[in-house]
Amino acid sequence: MPTDKYDFASFFWPHERLHRATLLNYPKRVRIYESARDELEQKFVEGALALKESSPFERARWSAGCFREASLA
């Protein structure tokens, strides 16, 4: 659960850090990563849709991989 303390293990704080930095000059800074972000999100959505008939195990494995890849990005 997110708290008011920065926690590298959470998903919230690293995203919030990027969000706050981007807002300092949104038009310029979002261009730095928006195409990579959009491509990654598209990959995640397409992969999830391709697995819609798969087992819960396969879908959970895909989801876990998406979280890992997003954290690295």
C-alpha cells in the first residue's frame, strides 16, 4: 500500500516521481518518453487480449511480466 514515505518497492512512488518531474515542463518532457510508453502500453494490451481465453495461470504470468517490464522502463 502506498504511504507518504518514498518506497522503491512500491509501484506508486517511482511513477509519482516521473509524473512530478514531467509536470515541471510537460510539453517538452513528455516527448522524451511518450512514444516508448505508448508502444509498451500497446504491447501489454495486445498481449492481454491474445490471452483472454487462456488459463488464469497464463494470464497471471503475462501480467507479472508486464509489471516487471514496466518497472524496468
